[in-house]
Amino acid sequence: MELLPTSAVVWVLVFVALGEPQTLVANAQATTVEGAKQVIALYPTASQEAIKQLGTNGGGFYNSNSAVPFENPNGFTNMLEDIAILLIPMAQVFMFGRMIGRMRQAWAVWSAMFVLMAVHAPASRFWSLAPALIWFLFLLVLPSAIEWVRPHVSDAYYREALSDVQTHFGAAYYGYAAIGLAVTAVLMLDWRWSLSVKLVGTGALVVAGLSLFLVPIGAAIQQEPIKQAAQLARSRGWEVIMWRLNAPSFSVYYGRPTLSREPKAGDLIITKAKRLQELAGLRPEIVYARNGIVLVRVY
């Protein structure tokens, strides 16, 4: 019964729109080009196909199942039927995660299933490039996803760290993601190039994105405020105390070891902005602030 709404309403309508028959007429009479008479079986194929694929319930309506063009008339229905047959097995993994209250385990099992499926289907020119396609789609929606998630982040430090993240996603980033998505889509549909050449090409595009964009952006968000604060303190010759912050890179940019202890009046400290409210009996005067990192003089 749980399959009825999905199979009868959604998948059936899609299958019918893509050319699968859905009728109570048993068959149709046709005349071939040679003038012979032919009986074509019809029946409510689309609804039975949806149930078969989603619930993996028995064989198809016809003897050779989805090899028959009435059950699987084109490439789009083939892709949808592949997705449908995987939906419930994949959903069970996340049901397991919710039952034990640890969704990270569900993601770990799902990732292992995905990798094993990819390893055992190396001949698929289409699905072998699906991870690269998903990667470039992810890159395109990443800036918007960060903007949506940021107000819901409970940790004030990370919320502030992501406050100006949009400045790091420029035209070059979007151009790279769009080109990578287009190239991968073309390679998925192209049959002239070998699979190994396609994998090398898309792999090179993915590595280029990591090296040129994601890693530098992550470093800029997390390390740039530390670096700027350290360079400011170094240029002014200030003695800095690190308080409730684990940032060894500060000492590297600062050029000398940084003492870590509880602050006293007159100290210049580097810490997270959210820690300022924990300064008992001390008044902070902000010298530098960016992305949740502050350099403050306390009195």
C-alpha cells in the first residue's frame, strides 16, 4: 500500500508521458509494411511497470521485461527505471540511520554502496560519469546552499566565518562549474570517446576545481583572518596572547611563538568573537575583526 501513491500518481504519469501504454484495451491490430497483420499487446503497462521497478515485485508485463519497447521505450524511461529500482534499497539505509539515531553511519554505508556499485559497473559509459556530473551540480548550488544554511548554524563562530563567503565565489568559479557540467554532460552522451579518456578528462576537471577554487576558498575563509591579524600584530610589534583559540598558524604568520593563557588587563588577545562575552571583569576594545576572529585589547 505504501507504494500506491508514488507508483500510481507520479511514476505512471511520467511513464505514460514518455510513451508507455496505459490502457484497458488488450491489444491493437496493426498492418506491417509487407501487408501482414500483427497483434500488439497493450494493457495497463505503465502502472505495472512502476510497481515492478519500485517494489521489485516479480517480472515485467511482457516476457523479456524492460527489454520490450512498450515497457522501456527510450533512454529517459531506462534512466527512470534504474532510479526507481534503487530508491527503496537506498532509502532503507537512511531508515537504518534514523532508527539508531546516527545518520553519519547511514551516509557511510550509502557511500560504500555507491562506490561498490560504481566499481562493479565499469562498462557503463553513462553512469560512470554520474559522480562528476553530481560534483559540478554541487559546485553550482554550493554558494546558494551556504547562504541558506548560514542563518541556521548554531555555532556563532562558523556563522560569522561564512558571513562574507559570497565574495569568494566570482565569475571564474561559476564559469568553471558551468563548463565542467556541460563537458561532463556531453561526454555522458557521446559514444566516440573511450570510457578511460572520459574518466581522465572529467577527473582532471574535478582536480582543477579543487586546486583552483575549493581549497583556496576554504583556506581564505578559515586562514585569511588569522593571517591578517598576525601580520597586523607583527607590523606593529604588539605582544599577543592567544585565548580559547586553537590556531597554530597564527604563530607562523606572527613570526614567533604565541603565549596561550588567561588574559589580564592591558593584554592584546586573539580569540573568537563569540568568546568576548566570556571576558569576566574585562572590557574589550576591538583592534581587528573578520569572519569570527578578533584581535582585542582588554582593560
